[in-house]
Amino acid sequence: MRTCMKKELALLIFASWLACGCLVIAQDRKSSSIPYGFSDKPRDCEINIIRMESLEKLAAAESNRDSVVIAVARLGDGEYAQELNRRRLQNVMTVLTDNLGMKKERVVIASGERVNGYGRVEVYVGGQLGDALLVNRGKDLCVNCCDIDKRYYPYRRDKKR
């Protein structure tokens, strides 16, 4: 009988621990507008390209072949120029269409409301949020930082100032 009680006690402790862990996770989700599984800070061009390749694969999946990809750029704290959103969206459009071969008719770009924290480009596939690419304040979405490519912003003929 004591073995049975020890097992029940251990099971009760485990269930309590699990319930407390779920409560903490639920509270953390409410404090951040960025869903779990997405980066909590801006990433470099290599990671951004990998994430957009994943979005393209998701869009090419059988269940999403007839759906559109929607990219919504949002300014963050301390950002005021809508030109930033336009440039960020241009980079996303160029990667998805020129580099990854998506048809331009399947990609819709738009500017959204301002958000707290980092500026971002949210990408929706089949009506579901696929990823949120965060951007440093006042910067373009980094997709090609190593080479000079006139298709992307910022294009700098001369890296020296």
C-alpha cells in the first residue's frame, strides 16, 4: 500500500508541476506580441533568408498552393518614416519572387499599424501567421548584407562614408 501511495504522491507532484509550468507559459505569451517559435530580436541576413525559404516551402505545400502570401510591415518604437516599411517590403518581395521563384501574383504586401518594440515584417501564408521578421530601429530588413545587389535596400556603391 505504501508503494501505491508513493506513486500517487509522485503523480500528484508531477501534475502540479506541469500545471504551474503551463500557467507560467500562458502568462509569458500575453506579455509579448511575438508568438513562440519566432525570434525575439532581429537576425542577420543568413537567418532571414533561411526563414523566408521556410515560408516559401510552406506556401508551396499542397494545402497552400492556391493561397497568397501576405507580408505586412510594421514600424516599431521610434520609427516614423513610412519609407522604411516600403523598403522592408521591397526586400521581402525581391527574395520571395526573384530568389525563391514565387509568382508576384501570389505575394501581397501592405503596411500595418505601429507596434511596440522592434519594427517587423509579418508574413502570413494561407491566412496563418508564418513568421515575424524583426528589424533594428531605423534599419532595412537585412537579406543580403555581404554582397552588393541593386535589387535590395540598402544598396551602397561605396561602403565608406
